[in-house]
Amino acid sequence: MELSERITNITAGGSDGWDTFYRARRMIADGIPVTELNIGEHDIRTHPDILNAMHSAALGGHTGYAVVPGTDSLRSAIAQRIQARTGVPTTAANILVTPGGQAGLFAAHNAVCNQGDTALYIDPYYVTYPGTIRSVGAVPKAIITTPDTAFQPTRAALDTAAPGAKSLLINSPNNPTGAVYLRATMESIAASCQQHDLWLISDEVYDTQVWDGEHISPRALPGMAERTLVVGSMSKSHAMTGSRVGWVCAPEHVINHLINLATHTTYGVAGFVQDAAEFALGQGVSVEETVAAPFRRRRELSLSVLAGQNAVRAVPAQGAMYLMLDIRATGLSGEGFANALLDAEQIAVMPGESFGAAAAGHIRVAMTIDDDRYVAALKRLIAFASDMVKQ
Ligand SMILES: Cc1ncc(COP(=O)(O)O)c(C=O)c1O
């Protein structure tokens, strides 16, 4: 019996980029103490007040089927947050609550792509992007960005790729590069989408993690609200990765169709999780700043540890919880370096190649362990790279 092409083709028969990650996990299972700088997850857990809100909601009876688009009050709270951050008029009717941003990415592509349509995305990219596009039957096409332009897509690259495509997926602040798109970059993206009649899917799950510059949502640019689907999430902003709660913000007619999709797929998000998310949003921006603070601090620490050596070079990162390091001076590929570092120093990082061709010769370091261990691991990583450069 043959399975569908759609399901068997999600990773296109290739690696899903997680080989080094799983190797590190196997070493840990075998009792080897590996320092994991490979995980995009906070080293703090969800705040107890949020968990108490979840517990109370569950004990209070919100354990049955929840309304599929999301509770009115959570949809309104999300809409208010978006309006406050972007100035774009937004109501509950513009919001679908999803089981995490990942489900939002799937839903958004489902909304705009037909079978066989070309869906653009920016390389380097978050590992699930091409598979998410394939899982809706569309064809992923990468737009390469380079370290020379600090991984910001250029208008020329956008316009070369755009003819005939249906959608463009962007992510700022960016995983894995840490790039925060400049206003000029967002304006080029908006202009290209309008010129080539593309839907824009804007993954903004790191919108609270901006260390330099400002987060610009392209939905706020002239003429973009009607062609932009924003994907958001509580995972990174509130350290709620395991709760699986995110959203799509889009024109009301798009949301109405997405509610049909949700009815026939996820059937919504657990009611007590939605109540906890609403409680968390009600705590205001100070909670978001507290959750983001360790990454801001570790980025500063990283820059001082990296100063005064040439073995590894930090790609200027303005946001998110990652550092992209150029390790080409060692003569190794990102994958070769990540594997050698894991064997020699028991430090796990993600090879750049996991995030696309444009990140070859780089590694991604997640700043997701406590400051002292983080600095010690980064120093060992640099010493290891320096030895390779000398050889
Ligand atoms: C760029 C990006 N988008 C989306 C997601 C998915 O996040 P979640 O499904 O937890 O909201 C992640 C997770 O790491 C990510 O890095």
C-alpha cells in the first residue's frame, strides 16, 4: 500500500537538519554530559502564575471542547496586543488561535497556496519551513541571503524569485541568523509583494526579542494588511513552548476560511491553555521583557567573549535567542565543525547547513543555558576553533 506523495515528500527524502541534534541527545542518554547550545527553548520554565491560571481554569471546568477559533476573550487580547504594538486596527475577527506558531505556519500556507504553487521563503530559514510548504502541496523556493547584507533579503533577489510565485514567508527577528529586518528591507518586501501580487506570511514569533533597532511588522506598511498573514506565538514571548498556543492574524475573510480548516484538523486549542495565555497577556509587557532579558544579557556577554580573536566571527545579530558564528576560518563545514566539537568538547551546536545553503560554513549557537555555563562553553568553543585554525 502506498502512502500519499504529500506525506512522504515532507522532508523531500533528505535530512531534516536535526541529525547532530539527535546524536547529542543519544550521547546524553548514554550518560555523556553534553552542553546543549542547540535548543531554541528558554532555560526558565513557564511562570508559576501562568501555570496557576491554567490549573484554576481546568479545575473551574474549562476542560471540554473549546470554541474552535479561540475564545472571544483570548482573540480580543491577542488583537489588542497586535494593535498596541503595530498601530494597525485589529479585532478578534482577525485572529485564529492555533496550537502554536507552527500550526499557524501550516494554516497560513494552506490558506493561500494551491497544489503545485510556488511558495517563497528566505534562506537561512527555520528548519520546518520547506517541509511546512510541502505539507500543503506547494513547492518551496528559497531566496538566498548572504552575510554581506547581514542576511537581509535584497529587492533584486526578491524580484528575481517572485514572478509566478504565490506567497513569500519571512521571519524577523530571524531564526537562525538573529537578523532583524530594517524598515528599508520591509519596505522592499512590501513593494515586491505588491508588484508581483504575492501573499506575505510574516513569522513574528520572536517579536519580543529585539536587541538592536525595532521590530517592524510588515502588516503595518501601506497596502499590506489585506495581503499579510502574521503568525505569532506565546512560545518564545512567555516561555510557553509546551503549551502549544499561537495565532494567525489576517483579514477577516481569510480567518473565516481558516476556522473551517481548524474545524477539520486541530479542532482548536485546549480551553484551559487559552485561559492561561489570556492571563499571561494580561500581565503586560513587563513579563515579556523579563522572559527576553537573559538573551539580551547573554548576547552582550557573547560579544565580549568573542572580541579579540579571529577563529570564529559573529554575524551581527540584532534579535532572537541565537548567535550565528562564521567558522569558515577553521576550514570545516558547519556540519563538520558541529560534529567535531561534539566529539572533542561535548558541546552541541546546530550546523548552519541545517538552516539552508546560505548558512553553510556557519554554526548556530542557542544562548539558552545559564550565563556562567554559557560563557564557559563559548570560551571552549573558541579555543577549539582557534586550535583548528592553527593546524
Ligand atoms: C522561526 C520560528 N517560527 C516558528 C516556530 C514555532 O514555534 P511554536 O510552534 O512553538 O510557536 C519556531 C520555533 O522554534 C521558530 O523558531
